[in-house]
Amino acid sequence: MAGKLRVKKGDRVVVLAGRSKGRTGEVMKVMPKDETCIVSGVNMVKRHTRPGAQSRGGIIEKEGPIHVSNLAHADPKTGEPTRVGFKFLADGRKVRFAKRSGEIIDR
């Protein structure tokens, strides 16, 4: 069953496991139903495509989905993997923050 994810589109994440371990990238798409994300420059796969109206076809390299359990937020200060916490600001907004440095992740 799909739960609520802590990753959003535009977040900087670090890959913790798999063949792209250690790489960082920006989340381009989140698929909560499958609990996966598409991260730019991470988990590159080759697809053999037919020519179409807009595309030439051939072997195209693109990002594949990666499970959210293999991702961690990159700390805004250091870029290292960090866990995420939630807190309320003085103006009443609920924001995400990096537990490693205390920096606010939300824009």
C-alpha cells in the first residue's frame, strides 16, 4: 500500500543503493502509487524506440525509476544524505527540515 512520501518534485536527493549509489540529482517526477521517483542523471537505462512523427528512433538513453527507499534528501548545507523532519514556523507554516544540519528544505 502506498503511503505518504517525503520526496517532492524539485528536491535534491542522494542515491543510497543500487548501481547509481552515491550520485546526486534533482527529482523530476514522483510516482506515489509505485513509490518510485525519476531522478535526473541517475539510473540511466537504454530504450530501443521506433521512429515516430517527432522522434528519429534508435537506442535512447533516459532515466529509469528508482524506489524511494533507495533515496535520501541531500543536506542543503553539505550535500550529504540526511533524514527529514517536519516543524511549524512562527507564521504557522509546516515545513520540512534536514535533521543533520537543521536547514529548511522547503522553498
